[in-house]
Amino acid sequence: SLVQATNNAPEGLPAYVDIRSDKGGGPGSTRIGIATYAPVGSVLTGFSLDGEPVALDSGTNRSHPTWMAGVELERGQSREFIVEFFEPRNSTRTPEFAPQPMTNPMQSSVIELC
């Protein structure tokens, strides 16, 4: 699956809105978490950020494998994440994507590649 994230924080926000309390990047930047929850029995085959392999955390949630990575986004920056995994053939459910509530509406789609 492909996820593209863009930080559209506008210029000129008041300092109390624009500051990072975690001592992260510059004004208007943010740190996001990308999480993938896969069908039971799935195996991760690839995870990249902007075309480069990236370290991630893995675990399980209700027997579903999960993979997560934290990423910095500067104001105006876009990043592209690709998560690839092998899914067991006996799965009959369609993929579900759960967009998070945002100030600006999130655009999303699920594309089957096989």
C-alpha cells in the first residue's frame, strides 16, 4: 500500500500554534506516525520512505501483524511511504482504510495491485 503525507501548515501562524513542544523540527513541522495493520498471517516484505528502506516497530494487535514508523514532516514537505506484505490466500475481506480526523480533510483511496 502507498501512503503520501503532506504537511500543509500555513505560514504566519501565531507562535503558540507553530512551535514544537518536543524540540523537533522547525516552525510548522510535525512528527507523524504511519501504522499498518495487516490481515492475520500476513508477512512484511518491504517498507520504504521516499524510496529508501526505513527502520520500523513491529508487533501484533488482536493477532494482526502491525508495523509502525515515526517520521518528521517540515512545513510544505511531502513524504511517500510504501508498505508491502504477503497476505494469505484465504482472506476474503476487502481492505479497509481508516482516515484520521484532521483539520483539513484527508484524501484517501485503496488500490488493489494484484
